[in-house]
Amino acid sequence: MPTMNHEEAVRLKATEKYLLGELSAEHRDQFEEHYFGCAQCAQDVRAGATFIDNSRDVLRAGLASEAAKPESVRSSWWPALLRPAFVVPAFALLLLIAGYQNAITIPHLKAAVSQSDTAQTLPSFSLISENSRGGSISTIAVPEGKPFSLFLDIPPQGSYASYVCEFQNESGAAEFSVKVSADEAKKAVQLLVPGGRLPAGKQVLVVKGLRSPENPNIDKIAVATYPFSLEYGK
């Protein structure tokens, strides 16, 4: 499957369409694989998700306020929703969500998120020591449906053009993979895992080196394994 570079992600407005569920299945998979290794796109996704969550809260608050009025005040729900006092701000909010797709909104969202500790919170775990130690494996516990990140080191031995970090379940089947360039592998690598993408239970993160970009399916050589156990909670 071809990969998506940053220029293509910007041209397709992939971040906005990903959050709004407008990407095709192929483009969604390509974009997810891209933003695992792209700090800018990952920050845009977090900023957009925060914005949409806050927008939903505003809508819920408006609906709850209208529903709380006595029956004598609101003869029925739909007339209440059609009142200008509710329709105007709700419509404005929908315009704001649609406006998120232009090139001006994202920088403002990024600035807002950078100033909020809560918006930046993301469960992170280190697998750096898991490749060399034996015995029991680490257990990672995350809220169900929430994304999290993993840190790991890629061994410097060998000369590889790039790497593939492949998540495998207990049966050895691949769940998904993330490409890492040779330059990115020179320091600690952070992988972002979308919420609910991995099943609960034993997992193994296998790092494979690619000697030749022209033959990625032939020249993959396992250079490190990082076992862990994944648990979901509330």
C-alpha cells in the first residue's frame, strides 16, 4: 500500500477529513500510518479532536438548558430548537466546525492546545528496556477507546534504509505497522496508537529493518522485539 507524505496530507486536507470521517478507507489507513511519525499532523489531530469535543459539549449544554424549561414554556421540542436564541449559536457552531477545514483555523487550534495542559495529556509508556530484559513483561493500562503513545529505541546495529514497527497480537498476526526513517531511528521513537486499534491481551512490537526500499517485502529483517500486555479500563 503506498504511503502518504506530509505534502500530500496537506493537499488532501487529510487531518480535517480524518476527524470528520470523510476519508476513504485507503486514505484513512495511509494517513494513520503517516501521522504516527509526523509530529505536526499528530498535533493537528489532537487539536482538532479537542475542538470537536468542546463543540459537542456546547451543543449538549444548549439542549439540556432548553429541555429543562417547564412544559408551559416549551410547547414542544422542535419549536424550541427552531427559536433564534438557540438556532443562531448552534448554526454558528456548525460553521466553526466546517471552517476548521481551512488553513487559518488549524494554527489557532494548535496555539490553544499548546496553552492547555489538559489538551496535551496523552498516556505514554516506555518499551525501551523490554527488548533486552527477560521474564515478566510490562502491562500497559489505558482507558478504553483512548489513544496512547509508546517510546522505544531502535538498535543501531546494521545498515538499514528504513524500518517498520509492526504490532502483532498473541497469535502472531499483524495488527498494523508504522514506518520509521533511518534518521528518525537515531533517537528515541514515539509511536502513536489510535484508540481501540489494538485488542486487549499480549502484544509484541517487532522492529524490522529494510535494507532496500525497492524490495520492502523481501528485505525485512527483525532487529528488535518489544513484548507487552495491553489492558483497557474506564
